[in-house]
Amino acid sequence: MILTKSKLLLASAAVLALASCTDPGYVTGESQSKTKDGAIIGGLLGGFIGATSGSPKNAALGAAAGAIVGTAIGSALDQQKKDLDASFTNSAIDVVNTGTELIVVMPQGILFDSDSSTVKSSLDGEIRALATNLQNYPKSTVTIYGHTDNTGTAEHNLLLSQRRADAVMAKILSAGVSGGRVSAVGKGEDSPVASNLTEEGKAANRRVEIVIHPTN
């Protein structure tokens, strides 16, 4: 079904109205922005689903419901990020709140020796802190992505990244997180975040990302 302009405008208007009414009393700065992002994204999805039903009223109701759910998710992510930041002692670990998920970035240098997939014992405490956080916030699934630079063959890097993602997953599971929530994916050299033409760029590309996806 082709959506009419009026239906899309109505859904968008409902989203913006609800996002502007979000109570910012308990969040500031980046957290406030991410909570609003969740409301807007949820509202757009709800509005679109409602609009496809053919009813302008359903579009508005869908946008409203989606915005409420999105606001709740954004608020929970704000708090979970704060708790993670407080629990990590290694300053090299970064926690990014995208508004719809959390990404915990651990550089390869603190996790593994060169060409190794054995997690350094010095990171055991940080991984236990992550596992505790995941148990405290059980309404999520977790995907662990292993990444490398482009040194060596693509096949070797893909296999190494998978072994590293698997190794981090094993540590998280051994710390008590349910296996049904966690998966591991090796990306090899396919998803760089910096240029592989410099040593600094290669170091940034060698990493493990733990992506936390809210389930409601």
C-alpha cells in the first residue's frame, strides 16, 4: 500500500509532539539527547506501522505508543551506560550509547597478545563487571563482534576475529550470563573504524565490540 502524504505527516507530528514532551528531569547532556533519540525512533516506527493500516488515527496511536516505548528504552540505556562506566576500571574501555543500543568497545591490546585469542587475565575483572551489569539488566540480547586490521590474509583475520569473539563470549558465559542471550561473530578486517595505512589506525581497528540490544 502506498502511504499518503497526510498519513506520514500525521505520524511525524505525533512523534515530534511526544518527543518534545519527554520529561528531561532525570537526564542531562548526552543522556537527555539519547533518551529523545529513542522516543523519536520508536515513534517513527510506531507511526509507520500504524499508517500502513490505512487509518490516520492508527498512525497517530502507533506513533504515540512507539514513542513511549522508545523513551523507556532510551532511559534504561542511559542508566545502564552510567553503571557500566562506573564499574570499569580500565580507561581504554569505551561505552557508546547510540540511543537504541549500547556498544562496549575493548581494544585488542588490552584483551589479547598479538595473534592470540586467549583473553588476558588482567581483563577478567572487567569482563566480570560487564557480566554483572548484563545480569542486572536482563532485558537484552548481546552480540560480540571481533575485528582485526588488514595485516595478514583476510581468511586468517576472519578466523582470528571469530576465535577472539568466542573467547570473550566464553568468559561472559562463565561469569553467569545466560547462553541464550549471547552470540559471537567474527568480522575480520571488513569493518574498520580507521585507516589501515597508519599504526594508530590499525590499533583502532583491532578491537572487540560487545553490542547490547534491548529486547523491549
